[in-house]
Amino acid sequence: MSDDHIEERFNRIFFERIPPAIAHGFTDEQIAAVRTAFAGERWDGHRFDFRGTLPLPGGRWYYVLVAGPDRRGAKRRRKTRRAPLRRAFGFALSAFVFLWFAVLLGYVFLPKGFFAGP
């Protein structure tokens, strides 16, 4: 993504989310400070980005499923390394969620008699 594209996107999003009367009151120095504060925040770099909302009883729920290569530096990856027990728990939890999601998709998309016995 080019720097020009990032600059355009920042200006568009920033000025859409702030009331016009307030947005035009910012000085160039203040806008530069906000831009610097949020410079590391990029949400569009995932190869797989699946987002949406589900209408459920009690309100709508927002879900996000993102995946992509780990682009963190080696120093940061070492800093976030987990203990073996914690890593095993994370793997087991991920496997459980994946299997639950697969069963849910199967239940929704497979024919109704598929899960019934003979």
C-alpha cells in the first residue's frame, strides 16, 4: 500500500468520524500528532478477513475472523513467546473452536437427514 493511499485513507476516515465543526478546528500540528499516534494501526493487512454481524436474541453480535502471515519482528516474537503449558492450552482451545465451527457449518449446510442414524 503506497504512502499516498494511506494518507488519503487517513484523511477520509478521520474527517468522516469527527463532526465537521470540530474537524476544521484542528491545526496541522494537531492532525500530524493524531496521525503519528495511529500510524502503527493497520487493519487491512490480512489475507483472509471475514467480518459481519449476526442477529441473535438480545441484539446483534459482531464477529471477525482474520488470518495472515506474522509480520512482527524477531524481537517482538521472542517477547510474546509462551510457556509450553500455555501454548498447549492455546492449541487445544483453537482446535476446539475450529471443530465447533466445522460442525456448525455442517449442520447448517448439509442435508437435514445427514446426521440422523440409519
